[in-house]
Amino acid sequence: MKNGLHLDYNLSMNIMKTKLVGLKELRLNLSALTKEIEEGKIRIIVLNKNKPVFEIYPIKTDIFDIGELKNEVKEARKQFKKGDVYAEDEVCKMFK
């Protein structure tokens, strides 16, 4: 897909362009696309054989706290070392 398809998208009251790109275009232009995403100019829907498979959009830094994520990962590692882990079926039972 050459140069992608652009659509308007409203994300938190800001109009943002949506660009549809194929996997090959994503690989070839990842740096340039990342820069556009970081600047909040676009979100990207990635297509594989003309079917959408995932989207990439800017993270709202006021919502996402990297420090909090680091703390959660640190705590999870401590729990893992202590053996406080659960199998998938155990977790599923907890939510039933």
C-alpha cells in the first residue's frame, strides 16, 4: 500500500489523521512513522493482506506513568521470586 490511506480520527477532542499502512510499508518507514506518532499527528492501522491486524497511536503521557509501570514490574518480580505465581486456569477461576 503506497503512502497509506488517511482518515480523520477524534482522539480526546483533538483531530488526528489515521493512516492505513501495510506491514511492508511499516517496516520500511518505521522511523518516520514513529516520529509522526510521537508528535501526535497520526495513528496507524496496520494491514496484513488488506485486513487490519493492529493499530499504533500516541500514548497520553498524562495517563501513562512510566514510574508506576516500573514499580509494578519490580513488585511482580519480587512476587515471582517468592513463588507467588498462578497458573492460567487458577486465575480464570478467581474471576468466575
